[in-house]
Amino acid sequence: MNRNVSLSFASILLATGILGCTPSGGATESSGVSSARDTTAPGTVQPTAEAPRSMPSPATPVDKAAGKAELGKPAPSFTLQDETGKPVALDTFKGKVVVLEWFNPDCPFVKASHERGSMKAAMKKAADQGAVWIAINSAASGKQGHGAARNAEAKKQWSLGHPVLLDESGTVGRAYGAQRTPHMYVIDASGVLVYAGAIDNSPDGERGSPKDGKMVSHVEDALDDVAAKRAVRVQSTEAYGCSVKYGS
């Protein structure tokens, strides 16, 4: 083939878009995060925008390799955003005792525990012992106590110095078997779950009706046992309070 024929063939390829073309309609990374609430009319298909890679996802699911929470076994790891949007990972606190409190600011039992019950004393003991306290709200969108603004307001109202993590999908709550607010968990410094259950033995949340007439703070007792490097004497109790407001 001579030079003129070669040039003509190349010109045809360029003209038809076969040579040196860029595919039309190429996907580009979205700069916005799609809303969690679907406002699409029934029967309408709406594409989901991709969250930018530089932004953390609203909730990173529990590490599936960790399985479900089980007393005497390593606590499932997780990463969730707090009420300010900051991601908080359980693994960050390796080497420290951690207390998890399932939280709902509009649950009467949570209010009673924070205002008149055992919660403040337990939080103080945890702080004095160098333990980490984390509240987790597993309420789904539209449910009681849901939302960053509501939880930030409650945190300010009760002068809470610890984060309130938002588990809107319920992934973390279900992995831990959280059924009530408050539902309490204590994880020792080696990362093992050593207590799960109620904050205390007063099911009104106000310290006013202890079972058997003797007030017992289960979380404080578990913290003392861990600090003394002995086995937690009461590892499990039945949690009382409102049901966790999971979605479907």
C-alpha cells in the first residue's frame, strides 16, 4: 500500500470515530452524597449518586470476620460517624477498657438513667479508671430519637463528654444484640466482651426500685472487676428500657 492510500485509510478511520476516540457518556465521579431518604415517586427508577471517595461513608458495617458479639470473645469491631460527622472506630481504643451504651435521647428510661439514675456515677467511674465511654444510637430514619441534630442537643443537655455514634442502618446494634435503651456492654483492655445487660438492677432507671431492695450498678461492678484484673462476677443481666428503634 502506498503512502497516499495509507493516509486516506487513516482519514476514514478518524472520520468514523474508530481511531483515537473517547467513549461518549463516560462515568464521572459524583461530587455529592445522595440523600438517605428516598423521595422518588413509586415506580420511578432513580440512579444513585456515588459518594466521593474522600468522604467517609455514613456507616461502615461491623467487620464481618468478627461475627456476632459473644461474651468471653473479642468484641466485633466497627466504625460509625458521631453526631458531628466524625468517624470513630472501636479499634482506635485497643488497650483500653470500653463501655458501650445503646442510646436514645427520647426514651424515658435513658432520660431517667442520665438525670436521676446510675448513668452519671458509672460514667464517672469509667473516666476515673481511664476507660472509654461510647454511646450508640441505632434508631432508623424517622424513628424516635433519630438524627445528628437531636443527639447533639441531648449531648449538650446532659453535658456528655463522649461521642454519640449514629448507627442508622442498625448493623452494629444487631451485631451486638442490643435490644433496649439503655443496653450496656463492657469490653476489657484486651478487646474481649466481658459484660452485657442492664446499667443496674433498678428497672425504673431512677435507682428507686432496685430488685431485692439492694441497689447494684452492674456496669460499675464490671469496671471494678476489670480494674482488679479478676473475672467479671456478673457477666450478663436482662436489659430494661425502650426497644431499640431499628428499621425494617
